[in-house]
Amino acid sequence: MFGDLKDRSEVEDEGEEWDESMVLSEETLNIEILQIIVQNIFRKAQVEKEYTIFYGDICEKMIKLELSLRNKKTTIQFMKQSAFRKMLFEVCK
């Protein structure tokens, strides 16, 4: 879904220099794969009700990962801008 992107800490841990072109953007985000992932998580959460909390945790981690790859803090303001979160809400309608 996010390609070969790494967040700033991963790049620095590997001893490389951070390049702003490595930041996740709307152009590098694969919308088709994102839709499939969101639909599968939502469908499985509906079918496997005993794992609903687990699927909620996955969604939270996906949003935080996306923000990390966009080089943004995990604040409520930025979480509302998450493409994963927006698509999840669209599926929930």
C-alpha cells in the first residue's frame, strides 16, 4: 500500500540521509490497494465479531503508519487527514 517508503527514523537508523521526496504523498499512495485493505478489514470485523478490538487496533496502527510516512505527528488534527481513515469511513457508510 505504501510502496518502499520508510519513515524518518528508519532511514536514519540505516545511516542514510533523510530526503523529503521519501514522504508519502497522494501520488505515491496506491488507492486501489488501500480500498481493498479497508474493505477486507471492515468485512472481517463484521464477520468475526470476537476480533473487533483487534481490527480496531489494526486500523489505528495503519493510520499512525500513514502519518509517520507522511512525516506528520500523530495528532487528532493530522489523523483526520489520513487517507486510510477517510476511506474507512466511506466503507462504513
